[in-house]
Amino acid sequence: MSDGIYILQTLDGYRVIYSKKYYNFVNLFGELIGEGVKDCFADSEVYDSIVPAMDAARTLSHKYLETDDGICLLQQGKNLSFSDIIGNKND
């Protein structure tokens, strides 16, 4: 099981979480899994740019001194809105 601080990049901004559920939101091919992304990232704050997102990730990393993945930027969704990723076409 991988754990880490994950930054999800989307058209609407950046979301930051700590998770032990990496394989719930990214499959073995590196593709995002909509339901897992929703479960893990839906309640996270949205940042307008990478700078405050990285600041939030660094702050969060102080709570988890050792992780398997460290801080990871997930760019698979950079050309999609969060709603597109999770399958909510009406948002």
C-alpha cells in the first residue's frame, strides 16, 4: 500500500491530500479512477495555482514524516475539470 501527499492538477485548480489509498484513485496504467478521485479529493480545498498547493503539501508533510511516495503531483487530469474526472457532467 502506497501512502503520500498527493496534489491533483485539474482545469479548475489543485487539490491536496494525504492518502494511503493511491491505488484507489490511480490504476496500474497511471490513469485516474473517477470514483476513487471523488472519494479522496472531493472535500479537499481547491488552490488556484501550484505555489499555494505546494505550500499546503509541505505543511501537510510535517504531519507525516515518512511516506512511500513523498509529495506527488498527479497531472493526469490537467486537461479535465474535477467534475469530468469524477463523472459529474452537470456540475
